[in-house]
Amino acid sequence: MNSLFSLLAVTGSETKAMGTLDIVLFLVAVVGVIVFGIRQGNKETAGESDSGGAAGYFLAGRGLTWWLVGFSLIAANISTEQFVGMSGQAADWLGMAIASYEWMAAVTLVVTAFVFLPKLLRCGIYTIPEFLEYRYGVFSRSVMAVSTLIILVGVPTASVIYSGAKVVSVFFHDISVAGLDLGSITVGCWIIGGSAAVYVFVGGLKACAWTDLIWGAALIVGGGVVMWLAFGAMKDADPNELILTKVNNSSATVEDIKNAGAYERFVLLNDGKDGEAVAVAGENLEGGKLHMKRPITDPAIPWTALMLGLWIPNFFYWGLNQYIVQRTLGSKSLAEGQKGIIFAAALKLVIPFIVVIPGILCFNLYRGDLAGEATKKNSPMIEAIAKGEATVYPFAENFAKTNPEQAATVLVHNAKIAGVPVPATDNSPAALAAANNDIVSASSAAKGNKLVGYDYDAAFPILLRNLMKPGITWFVLAAIFGAVVSSLASMLNSAATIATMDIFQKFKKDATQDQLVNAGKGFTLLFVLIACIIAPFLGNPAFGGIFTIIQEFQGFISPGILAVFLFGFLAPRTPRYFGWLGIIVNIVLYGSIKWFVGPALCNNGMWFASEITFLDRMSICFLVIVLIGVILNFVNPLQTPAKLPVSETIALESSKVAKIGGVAVIAAMLVLYYIYW
């Protein structure tokens, strides 16, 4: 605690934003909420079907009410992976288009409440893979459990640790405590991972749910505060600087900016005409950042992805992802779970206004700071080039814009290593980037990390560093700190639940309740160790940003799992081996398209874009596996329809209030798409 107090004291000196009162309030808030959550987690509550043992630790005794379910879903979902990753994507070229993940999730949640949840609660399961055993067999359960654990620990868990450390490294730059450089990503990863491990080790899911209630509300309010401060900064910003950040097709002038208010400036700078051209790397943007529809050539969210591709990760995440669904499995009844899910769906409609819009504002206000963070990230590569290492380095067009002399130097270096003449260019950023990438693509030399002009993942941390003011700093930082620890704890608890109930219990069938809980705690420590080792490497520019990492790698399992469960829910004669077959085929097919088939098609001009985006890869995999399922239903159906067990301890009556709320959420989503399309 003394070291944390020292850290905050130094931070206050560095940022001139945290006074003594801020420090005290931050400590009281963080420690108070965590202690409260742990006490609630260890407290037996009347009316819970099983408040102790494995059900108590992993499913909060199956006693969560709708407001705990709703806030817990949001707090578990919205963490620094959104505030860092999604804000970063918005600051780059995607803008409001990245909000599709949030607004489409609202509809997905409505479907989850009335299609997925009744099926899952009816079986009385602990984990999502457990359902596959009842429907398809033990092997299918094991395949899903192992593949899910690999992705859960290696991708979202490690990503939350990394993105939390990203906040620390930017906000606490040049600060050392007890010899530890808090500006180091590695140090930040171990601090955050260790904190979360202690939290989930002691309290279990119920502790997570109760703290999520507070952190979820605080996170939404805190994000709103940051957006409000950012618009205040926009109002006072120099028009001559702001005009340099307008999108290509914007017709705004310095005079227009001078005469506009904060929101009008935001629109003038970012709402270009509806152009169709966008470069592969997201540069040379034609059109604006305030449009949901992106061209078919967009490398992240082409409009084709809105037809199917984007629905796949949404349905997998909200309906079949243990980390999220574990909260709904802990509902005291189907009606409570449905009301909680619809409440979360309504909150999802708000999230882009406190995550995406601040990211866009950061580029308008602090592009120099984003470039400064990129310089830090590029530093090891620049040093290697200066030493003449036999490695070629790609660079983004925005690197050539912000560092024209360095770009020319890198081009000369790469040509030398590749053994080709330095190409003649007009020295424009586009020409330099194109010439360099041609050399890198054709060279057989080792390829280094990509040099970038802006570190977009630093957008939200930079807003924090520049906008925090005395009296509110404690609240925003406490909300973000709580969100990081709470989300990470929830992921660790879910991973431990799968490892314990789907794997450990299979090997030790006579395990007692205490042995199951202790196994879960042991797995928690193991998984946080693995995730902390992986996390620092996720900052590699080759991954394309933290949000892309999460979505990209979940594609190895999400289409297959979604297809398998849909057949399990809706087609009782689907043969049992389809459970494991669909998941394995997806892994192989997705990897093949990503590394072999996709590049071959694009290089030969047989695809309509320069690459097959991960959302389109998901669509292809999903459709192929659905086709396999349909064929198997015709050629080798089960003679007797599969029957699922029915839990006698969970009330399964649906909620009429939730149905009305679901209709309202879908209507609101359609209105938002109409406004921003």
C-alpha cells in the first residue's frame, strides 16, 4: 500500500492533476470496492440454491439478480481492451465504424436472452463446453474446452493485461518506484496481472459480480467525463492545428473551425464525403470517420462484414463465451437472467459515445503525442537500422508523413539489404511507402516490425494524461483501474472454471467440492503467469492493434463453435461427431485461409480486395461448417433425436418485461445506424 501511495504521489507531481485529496479518494475507492466485493463473495446469501462449494465459487451460488447480471456483463466486457483498442481503432481510420461491435452486440444480446440462455440454463451447466457433452459427447466437450482455454488465456486475458499496462506506461511515463520503471510495458503487465490474480483467488465469481456493479457504473460515468473534457479541449484548441487533422474529403477551412463550437468542429474535421477508396493500410482515407459504412476494400470492417462476418464474433462472444456467459449461468432464474441481459444491451448502445468518440477526438487534439508514442515504439528498429542489421523493415505511410527523413533512410537501408537499387520516387509519403513495401515484399531477408507514424493504441491513455484535472482524476483512474482488475479477474475465474470442471474433474471424478475450488485457485495462478509472459509481446505493430488481435485470433474457434451450438440447439438429429468435427475443421480452415489460400487468391487478383479480412474469413468458415452440418443431417442423421437434461433447481419462466425491453433496444439500434450510416 505504501508503494501504491508513493506511485500516486509521484503521478500527481508528474501530471499536476492529482492532489492529496485525489490520492486519498482513489485509495479509499479502490480498496473499499475490492474489500466490499470479497466480503460479498464470501457471504452466504439466503435463497441461493448452492452458495458454497464449486457452485458458490464458480457461479456465485446461482443467485445473481438482474441488476448484478447486467452491470457485471458490461464491466466484464468493457475494459482497457475497449478503451485502448477500440479508441485506438477510432483514432486511426475506422472512426465510428468500429461502433458496429457495440451496436450489433445489443441485438446479439437480445437473441442470446431468448434463444441461447433458455437452452443453457435448462441443462443446469457450469460451463459452455459441458453442454457439448450432453449433446455431442465427451470428446466434443474436451476439444472445445482445450481450444477455448488456449484462446481465452493467450488472447483476451493477455490482451487485457497488455492494454492495462499500456495505460500505466503512457500515463506514468518516466516514473520509477522502488527501482521499477512504471513506463515499462513488462512491469505494468506483472503489476496488473498479479493484482487481479489475488482478487479472483480470494473472492470467486460473486466477488467479481458485486465489484462489477460498482465499477460498471463508474466506468460509464468516467468515460462520459473524459468525453466531456475532450470536447472542452476541442472548443479551446487552435484552429490552425486542428485543420491538419481533417479527413481527406472534408471541405472545412480554418475560418470554419474558428466560427464553430466544439461539436461542430468535431463534425467538420471528421465527417468527409462518402468516398469509396481506402488504402490497404487504412491510410489515404477517402470519406469521413463518422460513417458506419466502410468500402468493400476496407481491411478491417468492409460493409460485407456487416452482412454476416461481424455477427459471428458477436454471437460467439455474448452467447457462447464462458468469460461472459458465466454471469448469466449464475442467474437465480431465467427471468432474472433475461432482464439482466436486456439491461446490458441497452448500456451497449451508449458505449460508443464514451469510447469511440473520445478516440477520434484524441487524434484531432493530440496527434503530436500519438506521434511521440510511435517514436518510442519505433526506437528499437531505428537503432537496429543504424547498426546496419541485415533485416528489412516495412513502414506505414503515416510514418513517412511524420518522419520523412527517417523514411528515406529506412528505404536506403532496405534496398541495401535486399541488394537492389534505391528506387527513384517523388519523396511523397505515399510514394516512399509504396516503394519500400515493394522492396520488403520481394526481399528474402528477415523482416522486422513495422514502423508507424502514430501509436493509435495510446489514444485513450493520452487523453487521460492531458485532460485529468484536480478533483476528478481519482474517480476516472479508479474506474479504469477497477475495470482492468475486474475484467481480468473475471477472465481468470472463467478459465479456471473450464479447466476445473471440464478437464480436472474428468481425471478426478471423485473430487470433493473443496478440491474443485482449490484446483480452480491453482489454475488461476497458472493462467495469470502464462498471460503475463505473453502480454508484453502484443505491442508488436505486426498485430495491427490490440482490438484486432482479440478479434483476429478468436476467429480460430468462434465460427466453428457457433455453428456447432446452433445445430445442437435447433437440429436434434445432427450426428454427435459433428460437435468435435466442426471445431477442428474451423481451426484448420481459418488458418489455411489466413496463411495460404487467402494470400494466394489476393496475389493473383482473384479476390475483390488486397486481403481477406478476418471477418470475411469467419464468414467463409461459418458457411462451410454449416454446409457440413446440413449434409450430415441428410446423409447420417441420428436415429433418435438427442435429448438434453433438465435442471430442476432453476426457474425457467421467461420475462415479459425483458421482451418489451428487447424490442425497444433493437429499435434504438436501427435509429443509431440510420443517423450514422
